[in-house]
Amino acid sequence: MKTALIYSEEHKLHDNPSEPENASRVEAIMKAVNELPLLHLPARKANKDEILKVHTNEFYDYLSSPAFEVIGEMTRFNPEVYSGDTYFTDGTFEAALFSAGSVLTAIDAVIEGKTKNAFALSRPPGHHAEKEEARGFCFFNNAAIGARYAQNKGLSKVFILDFDVHHGNGTQHIFYEDNNVFYCSTHQWPLYPGTGKKDETGEGKGKGFTLNIPLKACTGSARYLGIMEEKIIPAIDNFKPDILLISAGFDAHRDDPLGGLKLDEKCYGKIAEMLKKAAEKHCNGKIIFALEGGYNLDSLSKSVLEVLKALAV
């Protein structure tokens, strides 16, 4: 059974070549993995009801409205121009719907038995997106939307591992009081966005269902794999999820311009091997990777290639 790769041409609708998060990222990946024996599936567009399982109606309307329109107290930023740390183009809203939809397509493929695992080339990325705020290159929170969708399909316990070099503030906040979604993040500290301290472990019934593992710069591959074995795999074993969702950012690579954890592409392949075994142990192999960061085209494409090779074995 082939590993599924989910792709959407619509990701190109959101592009600014002068920014690190641009359309060339996904195109470099597609070129690098071209010869792998993968099941290629087109992403569908997420619908409004699926988005509203995570985001507010006001925020959805805000992103979908014509440029320059004022909605409530929020004013849309000019096309092609920064608003804080996130640029916006006329095609961004459509691209973001397909980005979220790529994760939903991957989940459907796994549930329907087309594949045991999948990698969604979700772009724009999502883990910094809050319920009603776009930030950090992110608009809709793809992993969170995927988690709620999986639960609606009967996979009630979702484990999200986020190995992007930046902490996924949006994903954490969305599930901070939830005991059916376990959020685990490894990230460089200190670094944007400044969240993800060790003592951030959840609140209310979600207490103990958030695990943050802040790491010093130059952690390196060997130490990271040790942390996988010592902390992350045991957390998965204790939670016993019905599905694993991976916020797969590759900006912890040693060649990435935005991070400094100094991992290499082989490390990402070994991470995927370990996670695949955990998924086979607990949830019949159901594991979905969703693209987050990674801004050096060479290291990004090589790292994704290693992950896909590990999944496709």
C-alpha cells in the first residue's frame, strides 16, 4: 500500500518570492520526490463548516472579504504587503482553504483504506494561526482543523507532534483545555513566537495533555533522537492515540536560515521511522504529516524525501 502525497496547485495563489515562505518551497519538494513510488492525490478545498470547528466566523469572514474592507474592528491589509509578520495576496484565502483541505484529504485517504499514512504539502502553513488571528506565515491552523475532522470521523484521541523549530502557539492554545488532543512540541528556545515553556502543560481537563520540550540552539541530531526515545515516544505510548498528526516543520535543519537546532535530513527520516512504529503500535499505522516550516529549498526537499522514504517502506 503506497504512502499518499497530497498536493494542490492552488498553493501557488499565495506567493511572494521575496519572502522565505513562498511557492518555491513546495515545488522544490515535488521535484525531489518525483521518483518515489507514492500515491499522488489532489487536495480538496476545506469548507466553511470544517474551518469553523477551529476558527471564529468573524475571522473566516475577515480573511474571505475583499481587500481593504473593514470587518468589525479588523482592517484587511493591502495585497502583497506585510501585516505584522504575515503577507497577504489576492489568492491567499483560496490557497489557505486548499492547504487545510490537503490535511483533510490525507485523513480521508487513511480512514478509507487507500493508504496507511500520508504527507500533506499544506501551504500556507498553519501552526501559528490562532482561532481569530493570522500570524507567522499562517492563516488557518491546518493541524487543528485536521484533528477536529478526524474526531468527527470517529478517531477521538489525536496526538499532535510539532517538530518545527518554532513553537506552535496556535495549536497549543486551541487545545489547551482539551484532554482528547495531546499537543507535544519540540522547538528552539528562545525563538519566535516566545511561547512553549516547560511549565505550559494545559489547563482544566487539559492539564497534562500539553508537553513542551524547549531546546537550546545546536541541540543536534543525536540529542534530538534521544529526546524522541526518552520523552516523545513514551508520551505517545501513555496517550494511546487513534491517529498521529505531525506538524512537520523542517526549519530545525542545520542549513535553515530561520533556526539553529542543527538537525540533518537523516534525522528527519529516523524521526519518521520512530513515529511510524508508534502509529503501527497504537492506531493501525494511521499517521499524517502536514508541512509547516522549512526555508532552505535544498535542506527542505532532502528532509521531506527522507521522511517519505521512511513512511513508504
